[in-house]
Amino acid sequence: MISVISVYNNKKLLDNYLLDSLKLQNMNYELILLDNTIGKFKSAAEALNYCGGKANGEYLMFVHQDFELSSNTWLDEVENILSNLENLGVAGVAGKYNRNCISNIKTGIPPILAGTIQIKEPTEVMTVDECVIIIPKKVFKEIQFDETTCDNWHLYGVDYCLTAKKSGFKVYVLPMDGYHESPGNSFSEETYYPILKKLVKKHKNNYKMIYTTTGSWRTRIPLSLQIFYQKTYYRLGLR
């Protein structure tokens, strides 16, 4: 069984996307919802660890409120795929192993493909996007989200993937369609970059590069130079 876990702050988005698509599923699942409208939890890591501790499913699927499953067999198909993956640590529906984003889902308004590469079978990556993060319960008992490094709402999934890989687990993108209403590259610079600095410091001895769906970062070059370069790159429309 899959435990579907969502921390939300917009009930309309939750109802129109995630919950409407879950109602159509052809299999049983556990649903754990956490209303964080008033900001009781200050970080995604804290909120997801709290919810994950309550979950009973074999797989924990942490999913954004505005993600829509593309078919009534979506959960069934995912569970079948997961059961056959070698040394599974983390799975998602979008991710990177180098500068190319791998995904079959669509994002934004109007919808566009999230990935530059679409796949027909599970594909190993370095990190997955936080819109959908699936973790076996037995792995989650061993590794939780890092509430110290990721003390707001960014990069908690990236950090989890890097930690899981360091522990010997594999990270996969699944060949699943879906729709994420939010554009995949949206983030607040004021909260994203402080977490990024801590993330790079934590993992620099294990990774020369950190690939995420919101940027690719070298761990041995000053981050300030990379941030300046990325902002210039986007401003000139080169990416």
C-alpha cells in the first residue's frame, strides 16, 4: 500500500488537483493530509517527518497539493514499478543526473513538458524534484528529512536524495505522466540560497556537482560566483 502524504496551505488547489485525481484511483491507499495554512510547521522537513512517522504504507509518497495524477491506475502502476526496482531509496517523477531534466510530466499554465528527456522505463538520477518524492517505509525509518540543513521549504528532497545515495541507495525517476500546476523552476531567492549554501557545505566532500531541477551547482567553486552566473544566464535567455 502507498501512503499519500501532502502538506497544504491552499485547500482549493488541493481539492482541484491532488484530491480529485486520488478519488479516481482503482486501488486502496492511505491518505495523510496536514493543513499548514497558519504556518504551524516552519519547514517542509519538519512537517514531512511528522507525517511520515504516522504513515503505515509500504511506500510513502510525499506529494505537492497541486499535483494531479494522470490516470485512475496511477498509484497501481507506480506500486508495481517500485516493487521491481533494485536497492530503491527514493523515486520521483522528475529529476536530474546531469544538466538534463528527465521527466514525463507537464508543469505550469499553459502546461509544458517539464523534462528535456522523456523516458519509458525507470531511470537512475542524482536527485528528484520535490513535487513527488516516494520513499520505502523501511528506508524512511533509517533516514529522515534533515530539519537542520533544510529549515525552510526548499531543497529538502535534494538533500534527502544525496544522503540516500551516500548510504548506498539508488534514486530513480519513474516513467509516469502527471501535471504539476506550479512551474518547476519557481523559488524564492531569499529562502532558497541560504539552504543551498548549507546543502553544498554538507555534501561537498561526497559530490563535485549537485544537480537539481532548479539549478546545477559545483561544490568546489564559490557559490556566490555560480549564483551570479546563473542569474545572468537566465536574464539573457540562454537557458
